[in-house]
Amino acid sequence: MTTSGSKQLVDVRRVLRRHAGSLARDLPWINCGDPWAVLVSEVMLQQTQVERVVDPWQNFLARFATPRALAAAPLDEVLRAWAGLGYHRRARSLWRCAQEITERHDGDVPSNLEELRALSGVGAYTAAAVASFAFDQRVAVLDTNVGRVLARCVANRRLTGTQATQLANDLLPRRDVASFNQALLDLGATFCRAKPRCATCPLANVCAWRRDGGDDPAPLSAGVSRPQPRFVGSRRQLRGQIVAALRQGPMTEASLRAVVDAGLSPDVAVTLEQLARDGLVCVTRRRWRLGDN
Ligand code: SF4
């Protein structure tokens, strides 16, 4: 296993630092200087592609500029502001998270990794990303993009969770950690994708997989997400259509069946129950609406 002082790690770190400036994607939350804005961006990015996050992120923050503002809003308003992002459970978790920040941290996003990790909807990746990008802490940020780079470029082997975490930490430079983490994410997103673009990749000359060959080690490596199941015709699509319809106002189950895709309408009842269990919709006198009471 590659160790922190190994030539491979040193080479990759050196080349990545050299290219950090040119790799940077122009994203509004980078270096924005507001921990709340960074936290909101990271929650939105958990399951939504970066291009689809930029506008909703700006609109959401225009409405909920602080954790206190979000904590004070009713859930149905939060779900309306989540338009375009899908996976609505994240909106509810972020709302709970804002309440926890308000109650436990006097309205300020905590910088401590464990306190971040204890917030609703904040997993290991999101906590590390906020600690690094908002508070410039020396902590590795390991997402699916970084997981591919580690498995291919650094190790050329499939990595367990412990190995990937160890390698990600060993790779960190002593200084400018946030920009290094961002460069690693940007390299994974731009070049080391599921279908890699090795011919133009800045790390090509130091990449272990490109040099030594073999099967692609990334697909089953820790931290690398599996391909998403088909969206069209899925329960996920139906959930999105129901929430979108209820953003206009309360509706009966029969009215909802009439507005969703015909092929999905038989599943409206069971999906409404599921959304209600998730605390996203509720029913009064047979009319469904957004919110949990
Ligand atoms: S050369 Fe190819 S495999 Fe290696 S880091 Fe670049 S894109 Fe990934």
C-alpha cells in the first residue's frame, strides 16, 4: 500500500498542486467566505449535478440567508424553495439542521468536525467538505470523484474504505489544503470520470493506472458511487411529480393521479404514504399538501 512519503504520493501531490489553479471550476460557493452558504451547497450537491445546483443555491440563499431564517420558516415553504433539486428528504434534513444550528450553536455553523457530523443530513463527506472549504481545516474530502482518482491514479487497485481514507489523508499537503481538495474534486469531475479522459488529464504522466495498466480499479472501490437506477418511470420520478404538483396548493389523491405521468398514476396512493412517512406531505379532509402537520 502506498504510504504518505512514497514517491507515487509525492508525485501526484506535486502535479496536482501545480495544476490547482487551472483545474478550478467557476462555482459561486467556492471561496464565498460564508460557512452557511458552503453547507447549503454541499447538501444540494449530495445527489444533484453541479450545473443543476447553481441557480437553486442562489435562490435558496436569497430566501434563507442564515440558519435562523431557514429554521423559522414552515416546512412547506422550504420544500417550495427546493424546486429543481429532487431528493426532497434533503430539504427536510437541512431544515432540521438549521434548527439544530440555531438551538445548539447560537445560529453559527460549527467548525468542529464532530459537531458538524452530529447535524441532521450531514454525513462524513459533507462534514469534511464544510470543515475544509468553509474553515480551511486540514481534513481530506472523499467523494466519488476523489475515490476514482485515488483508486486509479494513486494506488491502481481497488480500495477498502479504510485504505481510501488513509490514502486521502496521506495525500494532503501541509498548506493550502482547501484549494488542494478542490483541485482533487475538480480533476475527478472533469477528467477522471466514470469514463476517464486520460489523453488530456494533467495527472497522466504520474498516473499509476495509466502507467501500469490492468482492469479499471475504480468501479468497486470505496467511496465510488454505483450507477444510478433508471429515473424515468421510477418511484423517485413520481415523488418529484407529486411534490411539484403540491407546490401549487393542496390536492386530492384523484387530482394527483390526473396530473402525474399516466404510467405512474397507479402508484400515487402508496407514494403519498411514503412521502407522509418521510414527513414531507400530510393530509387533511382528503386533501394532500406539503408539510408535516
Ligand atoms: S490519467 Fe486517466 S485514470 Fe489517471 S487520473 Fe487522469 S483521468 Fe484518471
